Amino acid sequence: MTYASLREGFAWSIPAEFNMGTACSDVHPPEAPGLIAVDAAGVVATYTFGELADRSDRIAQGMRDRGIRRGDRVAVVAPQSLETALTHLAVWKLGAISLPLASLFGPDALAYRLSDSGASMAIASAANVAKVREAAPALPIVAIGGEFVDLGTAPPLPATVATAADDPAYLIYTSGTTGPPKGALHAHRSLFGHLPGFECYYEFPPRSDDLIWTPADWAWIGGLMDVLVPAWYFGMPVLTAGHDFDPHWAVDLMAQHRVTLAFIPPTALKMMRAAGAGGDTLALRAIFTGGEALGEEVLAWSIAALGCAINEGYGQTEANLVVGNCGSVWPVRPGSMGRALPGHDVAIFDDAGNRLIGETGEICVRSPDPVMMLEYWNQPEATTAKYRGEWLLTGDLGLEDDDGYLWFRSRKDDVIMSRGYRIGPGEIEESLMQHPAVAMCAVVGIPDEVRGEVPAAYVVLRDGRDAGETLIAELQMHVRQRLAAHEVPRRVTFIDELPRTTTGKIMRRALRSG
């Protein structure tokens, strides 16, 4: 098997009618394990696909009894849990649209999304009910607990509502780092668009012993569509754990349950590395990460500490899992986010629409592509602006080398223009991360009367390291010697924690405004 053979032998095969709820539960052997849930006290419960199918059918009928119909939006405001997963299955079986919303959202963030989407109902964990009620006082809310159990006492749904592959299934709002969030509406067929990436990142599952886990919230497209839904499509068991992320806990969890596949976001990996988490009792055979550039140092650390190489990938809410690595098939180039995956065409263009090789430009994805959103919810002008001809504009800058490897540079609005130089913060961040004092960092551009802009670094130190002018000078010299003089951070600020979006991405806008 080669990269060329994977690309050349690939063809999409998408049925005219398709429903993710049925495909992820009803079609699998009813006795096969589908979900292994570990609660906050460490108690383990296993649910078979037969149980998932039956319970989601009953919840779907319970929702129908409360007025939910095809096309209605049902918000899911809850962390990873059995109930969260069942809600998505039930909503899809009704032909309705699930609206995953992160538990980290406050009332204002929830109010915007619930109002903009026109949600008809919210399923909320106990800890989120008050926030949802404050955000949308008139919205019917079903609390996970007794009220949710009542939904499941309905008789089973007689039959899944027939849905076309192009019918909408879920609505996920962008993180809104550069303006008000936009809802990306996705079809049932988007599941097929995720499969090439899922197979490559996780080294061609399923195997008989595969168990997959992620600490990522299922309210994020990364948690929902990079892990839960594709795994269930393949009939694989998924591990979920009701515990706040902690590096050593994460390693213990994966070791105890013999997790073989994991999606671990870059932030979590960097936290694990900084904490010295790892061990030789892990069963991992593939780790996937994406969302931010990772850097060569963390890639090397994963092999030593976790016994497993990492396959980086790239996508965004609007068009997910389109670029990536598969270490068993093509060589991984540290720092690269990989190559265009089978079925997806990705290229770099300048603002005039000229394709670039070896130069930085905007990362673009060719349409049509089943992984692409149908539209931005109620924003036809924004939907139109997202495309130039047949190419979807990601708003991200990158470079394609002569061998087709793609290298992420920055968001377009993150580029630092200094004395005519275009500086991407990612390269500086990777350099700083190689310094033994640095646990995490972010680089932004700040105004400068002479240079226009200059890089500024915000640094979280490792335990036991002291901030001060000596360390600042040391970090600046580190970057000067390894990169270039114009990339040296002119200002270094030590902070306890970096501001992040609900999906874990660094909010450089907050750093620039601060």
C-alpha cells in the first residue's frame, strides 16, 4: 500500500438515503459493546449496540411525543456521557438536527446559539440547566436525570424517519475567534467524508481489540466526528470518562482500559509532556491530533513517553479531516500536517487565485466534498463568501512542498507583518516550546511605530522555573539563534494560563487586545 495507491484507487460510495442514527447503532450485532462509561467515582458500565439502538429509539419517540419533528433543532448541552450520545442518535433518527453546545459556554454564549439556531428543545446535564434556562427562558429543557429517563420510557420509535444523505443532521457553531460564531450545517453524508481521515489517522481500524477514547468534548466536531460517530459506524466500542482532564489520570485511564486509539488535542499532549506523564503499560497503537500545529519536540516525546507515534491532521468545522498523516503508509515529516487524504483535494492559492507550490498562501479545499458543510445557518452571504469558484477558503495560511506535504502557517488574521516580513506565530511558538523552561506559549503581533508590528510572546512556565529578565533574554536569544532576528519576540510576558476557546484553541485575539 502506498499513498498514491490510496489516492488513485479511491471513489466515494454514498447511498441516496442514509441516516447516521441507524448506521451508528441498529446495524451492529446487538450483543457487541458500543460504549464503556466510567463515572467520576471510577465505576464502569458497558452498553451494547443493542441497548444503544433500543434506548435511542425510545428517546426519539419521547421527543416526538413532545413535538420534535423533522428539521427541528435540538440542543445538547452536556459533557461526554451515555445520555449525550443517545440524544444525538435519537435526534438523527427523527430526521431532526442536533445542536451540540459545550458545557463551558456561559449564558450569553448559549443565548446567541440557541436563538440563532431557533432551537426547539434542549437536553442539558444538571450542571447546565440553570445556564440554559437563563439563556433561553421559554425553551423547553429536559434535564439529564429523571426527566431524561422519562423520555426513554416511551415505546420504541416504529421506524427511523427516512433521510436523504444530503439532509441536515447536525449544526456546529464555529469557535468565533474572529467574530460572531457561525453555525455550520452538516448533512448525514458528512460521516462518509470523515471516514478516510479516520482510517488513516488511526492506522486502519477496526481491529478486534480496538477501543478508542478522547478527552475532547463531544460538543466539538473533533470529539463528535473524529471519534464517536465514525467509531460507531465501524461498530467499535468507545470509552468515555466523567473526569476533568489531568495528564496522569489520562495515562492511567488509557492503561487500565487498554485503549488502543486516541484523539488527544495538542493542548492536552503539551500538558502531558509538561507534567512528565507517560508509561510503559499503555496499549496505544495510534494517536491522532489536530487543531493546532504540534511541533517536532512533542512528536518525539510521544514515542518515548507513550510508546506510540502521532498522526497529525487538519480540518475545520466547515470541512473536517481533509489533510493528515498515516505513518504506516507514508513518511511523516515533523512539523507537517500531512498530505491531502483520499477523496479530498487540497491546494494552496494566493489572493488572485493562483496555485502556489513552495510559497505561503491560503489553504483551500475543492468542492463538492461530502465532508463539507451544507451552508452557514441563515447566512447565505457568508456561505457565498466562503468559496472562490469550486474552492472552499479555509482562512488558514499554509505551504505545499514539492512532494504534496502541507505545512500550516497561521490563521490569515494571525500573520504578523513586521518591516515587510510575513511572520507566522507557529514557527516562533515551536521554537519556544523547545526551551526547557517553557510549558506552553502563544505568539501574537503587537503594534510598533517603526516596524509596523513585532512578535510578542505569552509564556506559561514549567513548575520550578522562575520568571524574570534573565529568562526573557535567554528565550529571546533562543529564538534568535534558531530562527531569525526579525522573529525574536520583542516582548515576553509570563502568564499562568493561556486564554482558549471552548475547543481548546488559543485565543490570540484576547492576547492582542490584552
